[in-house]
Amino acid sequence: MDTTELKNKFTEIYGESKEQIHAFFAPGRVNLIGEHTDYNGGYVLPCALDYGTYLLVRKCDKKHISLTTTEFEYAPTIPLDLIHEKHGQEWVNYPLGIIDQFRKLNSQLQTGAELLFSGTIPHGAGLSSSASIEMVTAVALNDIFSFGHSLVELIQLSQRAENDFVGMNCGIMDQFAVGMGRENHAVFLDTDTLDYELVPVKLKDHKLIISNTNKQRKLTDSKYNERRTECEQALEHLNKEGQAFKNLGKIEYTQFQKVQERIPDPVLQKRARHVITEDKRVIAATQALNSGDLETFGRLMNESHDSLRDDYEVTGKELDTLVDEARKLEGVLGSRMTGAGFGGCTVSLVRAEATEAFISQVGKNYEAKTGLKPEFYTTLIRDGAKKINI
């Protein structure tokens, strides 16, 4: 994005001032493997993208905060004593949730501020546009108001903002990937302890292709919260006979095989089985990347999608069709849904020479079977949220 053009837009909206305009960027993320494990204390392996959210921000001597975006018309100016109030289902709830969390930590805005957001993440694609907005706001306000919070604290604060203010009961993976991502590396994260490792992603003659179903969905209206409740119920059953499993993510698969019959509902058994086997796949996938074994990594991607389809039941016709069509092509090592599911995107590991055929064939066959026209993004793995020059 042309940040000079964005700076001109900022001045056009807010006018000239002696106060400095500061610029920040937070990426979106794609999860390579490890889906629906983060709120179960399990393992995930996401990476940050070159798509993301830009934020230009400037202090002002007025007792209000102004929020504008290049993407939507809603652009409120809110008195500082009212910034803790939610605005229906509007996009501003994501930055307002951050400000509310700062307030709860006694990190108050000392003055007003003017903010202009501009994003390059496709809406509704499941690439964490919400976490990107949250993290870019958190990093920016922490910087210009000198709040002094660490990056991990900003990540945790951003998750709480989405849970408590926006009302989406997400885990911490998205915010962590957006904050901690590093160029050409994935983040192997234990979501229970927040211990993490940067894992090199050496694609060599391969590319990551993200395929967007373009199925319209709202995450907070999906069955995401239902799945989380089912996992909690499964854990309760497993702990009924004196066990003290902290969460599903800390149960070894061999342990689960011995105690799974404690779960009387076969649906809840499937939910737990997905989480526990997915954790095994994330560990194996991390080992494969560390050794440069892309063939094994691709196979694990395929197994992950199959588990999400059969045991967790969060894929649906559109995601399954994209994956099925991708797997038919020579040069595709692996393909899986990524994100919460019920629409959104797949991520595929594809030989570079097969990229054109992938986009052409998968696109044509998907549209013929679903009536929807997909979009494709070849992406680079970039750094996490940070201040940038303009």
C-alpha cells in the first residue's frame, strides 16, 4: 500500500496539525495447521502474512477520539468519557475494545486521538482481520501514549478485547501470530503456556496459495462458540473419575484411547478426538518443517482437513470442494481449511510451476460445483505488528 497516499488521505480527513502522524502495520495470519486447538490449550502453527491493516494515528487536544477507515462509511467521533460503550455490530468495536482494555489496566488516553485504518485483508476470509485491527491499535496506542506494556501483554489484552467487548469467544492464536510473526517463519505456539518457537518455512520451489470460498458468513453467528462448549463438556466427562486433565490440549492420544469411553455422547467423543489428534499433527508438522520435509508436511495438512471435516464438522460444501479439487491436481502436496471454518479459506502447499494450473482448474471446478467464484492469494510470510515509516 502507498503510505504516502494514506497520509494525504489522513490530512484530507483530519486537517493539518503540529502533532506528528505515526504509522503502524499489523498483518493478517494464516494457520498452517492446528485448528480449533487454541481455546483447548493445544498447539498451533500459524504465520503472519503480507496482507494486513495499516493505521495512521495522531494525538489531538480535543476530548474525543475519531475513528475512520478507508473500507466502511461508519466513522464516529466519540467523547473520551463514552469510549467504553459498544457500537452495535460496527467495525469500531475492535479498536474500542482495545481502548477499554487499556482503561481496565489504568492506561488511560491522556488526550484525544485521530485514527485512520486501511486494510488489505479480504473481509470474511478467515485471515484474522479482526486480530489485525486489534493488534495494530494496541501497538499504536501503547507506543504514542507510552503505556509501557510488553508485546505479550498487548496480545493478551487484544484477545480479551475480542472476548469481552466484541463478544467473540476466540482463543489467543490469532493475536499471537499477528504480534509475534517473523518473516519466513511460522510460530509453533503452546496456547496453554504461551511458550513458542519460530520455525523456518523454507518453501524452496513451492508456494502457499490461499483460496477464498467467498461464502458469506459472520464468525460470531457461526457454530464456533458451540464447538467450544462441546469441548468443555467432553473434558468434564473425562475428568469425572478423578482425572485432572487441565484441558484437551494436554491429553496424549494414547491416554485418550484409554479414557474416551467416559464420554457418553459420540459427538463429544469426536470433538475431543479431533483436538487431541490435531495436536499430534502440529508437533509432527513442526518437525517436518524443521527438517525441510515438505512432503510430510503436506500429508499432515490433508489429515488435518479430514479430521476437521469428519470429527469436528466445521468445513461444509464450499471448503470441502476447494480441498477436493486442489488434491486432484499434480503438484499439490497438501490442502486444508484454515480458520474457524463454515466458509472462509483453504491453504494449499503447491509446487510453484503448478500455480497457474491450480488457480485455473480449482477455480473453474469450484465455481461449477458451488456457483461461487473463488479468489486466490499467493502470499509471503512477513513480520508481526510494528511501527513503520511514512
